[in-house]
Amino acid sequence: MSKDILAQKVAEIQSTCADINAPSWLFEELRTPKSVIKRKFRVVIGGKHHVFTAIRVHHVNPFPTGAAPYKGGLRYHPALDENIATMLAMDMTEKCALAGLPFGGAKGGIALDPAEFNEIDLRAITEKMTGEFMKAHILHPDIDVFGPDAGTTAEIMFWIYNTVADLSQISGNIPNTTAVVTGKPVEYHGIPGREDATARGLLIQLKEYLRLSGLKLGRAPTVAIQGFGNVGANAAFLAPDFGFKVIAVSDVNGGIHNPNGFDIKRAHANYESWGDFEGAGADAISNEALLTLPVDILILAAIEHQIIATNAQDVRAKIVVEGANGGIAPVALPILAESGITVLPGIAANVGGVVVSFLEWSSNRGNRRHNVDLAKEHAWVVDELTSIMEDVIGNVYRESVEQKCSLPKAAHRLALLRIRDQLKRKHSYLL
Ligand code: NAD
């Protein structure tokens, strides 16, 4: 399964290379990662030894590594393996290029379900993993900067930062230690607005796409959201501010649906109290059924390959937004296009997380400030995010009109054209 997910990503890169008439070296550079780091380690949990393997994939850095780092999320999810991490790192390379961020693409994590561990054990695992990555000389503000992804949180980012700061006193100082990881809590060198940046970013982009395309969806377009974690829950909270009505949400165990909408705050409170959405004034719905609801907008905010060749023809949303990286299998895209469904591709739509991570990383490398006015800082973050998200979709939309192609095709074209130019300079390719 994960082999196929990676194979589809590589085939997508190959077809974009052909589409932009790229020199043969571009596909050679992009088809495999620069390096895959695997570190096996042990943690004693409940008196027993547990063995874990942490993976970190560096795909391609079109900038001089050491001046501009690899950047990418750290995932704790049972299905994470080298193939998935590689596919996600490839997306990250394209995402950073598309948004003009000075980062290479990376991804990594551990194949584990964080829900199966208590906080003390999860912290022990995270600290041991951090030490292992430090021994591999990768965790560094100029070499590889981690951030939150599925299954990891601001608190976990703090544990990593805290461990690096601590151990770097022994292993040689790391400059600007706070910049070694983004998505930290605001009170520990994080930046206000990072927590909901991915969700806000995708809603900003969706709104801007509707403006650019002139597509009319009615007064309160309906939204179904798969995944109720950082991206999904924040998208549900923010959707009404953007004029959208949430009518369905789900997590890994299923969700709720009410065509007239429901109180999302109550659904969230129930979820926090007893782990499901029951009692929020909506009916139960399975994840499979949620994906095929007749809504205006479907937001994918869980994991990769949720819309695949076998269910794509059943999707009835007018627009699908890829909050989750690779939420739509590349082979399903033509099926959606055939049904007249617009897709806002992940490399554009979910770039808000790394955009605000860039702001955090940059400010961590500058002078520390005293008494930061958080409200002012938040307003600045939202302004920057808005301008970059609108810029990205503007470029992608214009490319799609000029090339008479879908938004995903246009986004991949623009990303690879930029990577081609950057790599040409970095490696003195003459062709
Ligand atoms: P999260 O762990 O906070 O939440 C994931 C949610 O998806 C949970 O509600 C979980 O129950 C649900 N889920 C997991 N597996 C599922 C399945 N098989 N079917 C249905 N639901 C499932 O993760 P997140 O940070 O919100 O990330 C979600 C997606 O967005 C991932 O693909 C991630 O790579 C992508 N993303 C996240 C960020 C970020 O800033 N966190 C940035 C860009 C992209």
C-alpha cells in the first residue's frame, strides 16, 4: 500500500517534468530522496523495553544546506514508514518552492499511535528520539528544522526544543537553539497564530479562489471536514468567520452530520470530554459516507489517500480542499476532474503551516524581544499568511488559465519550474 502511494507520487513528478519539458536531470534529482536516516532506540515503558525506529527523510534542498535548512513535519502515526515519509517530503519540497520559502523538503516521525501512550512515556520516547537525531547531526536551525504534523503537538515540539537546548551544551553549541523546531508553544518561543495557521491558510485560499474564479456557491456554502485534529478542528472553528457552514466532521472513528449545521463548539466540547461527538445535535456518519456527501466544499484533514480510484466517482462536493498532504491519490484526480470537481491541491492549500513556521523560524533567529505584544504579533502573522496564501493561489489560478489545466497540474508545474531554476544554479547544471 505505502509502496503504491510513493509510486504514484513519483509518477506525478515524472509527468510534471514531461509537462514542463524539463531536462532529464530534474527527474533524476527529484525521484529519490537525498538521504533517509533511521535510528533505532529503546525506551522502558511500564517496566518493559520497547523498541522504536525514528525515520527522517531529506528529499531535495534547492538551497545550500547549512544556510537554508530542510523543513518538514514530525509525524506520530502507526502507518508511517519510509515510503510515506518520502512521499510527504517530496510534497514538502514542492510546497516550499511554490510559496517561495527558503527550505528543502523533509518529513519523518515514528510509527506509533500517540493515543496508546501516556504523556510521561510519550515525552520519554520524544526525548530519546531527539537525542538519536542529534547523534545523526541533523537537528539544527540551518540543517533540519522539525515542525508539528499528524499525531504531534506544540507540547511535543517544546520537548524536542528543550532536549536539543539541553544536550547541545554537551555536544557543542547549536546557535539559535529556539529555531531548531517550529510550532512551539507561544510562551516558549513559538509564534501566535501557528496553531491554526494551516486551517486559516486553507480557508483564506479557498475564499480567494472563489473570488478569482467567480464560482458562486450560495450564501452559506456547506462544508464537510474529514479529520478533527489540528487542521480539521481549527478549520471547523474558523469556517463560520469565512461565511461557510459546517455540516459534517469526523475523526478516525467516524463523525457526525446534520444538513442544517450544528454547534461546532458543543461538538468539540463533547469530543474533549468523552472522545466522540455524540450529543451535538447531529447524526452519526462514517468516514466513507462523509467523503461522498453532497456538499459545496469537502476539506480533507486526516491522512493521505482518502480519495482513491475506487471512491472518487462517488464524491459529490463541488470543491475538494486538500488540507491533508496527498489526501487525494494522484490517480483519482482525473476522475474528480471528469466529474467537474475543483481541487485545491495540498501543495498550495495547506502551505499555511509552513508559512507561519517560516515566520517563527525567522524570528527565533533574530533578536529576542521583551514583552512582545501578542495581539499585534498575531495580527502581523495573519497579514503575512493572508498575503502569501493569496499570492500562491493567484499564481496557481493564472497558470491554470494560461495552460488550460487543472489547479493541481498548475501548482505542480509552478513548483517544479522554480525547483528546476534553483537546482540549476545550485549544481551548475548547464542544460
Ligand atoms: P492531527 O493528528 O492533529 O489530526 C488528524 C486527524 O485525522 C485526527 O482527528 C484523526 O482522528 C484523524 N484521522 C487519522 N487517521 C484517519 C483515517 N484513517 N480516517 C479518518 N480520519 C483519520 O493531524 P493534523 O496536524 O491535523 O494533520 C492532518 C493532515 O494535515 C496531515 O495529512 C498533515 O500532514 C496535514 N498537514 C498538517 C499541518 C499542520 O500544521 N499540522 C500542516 C500541513 C499539512
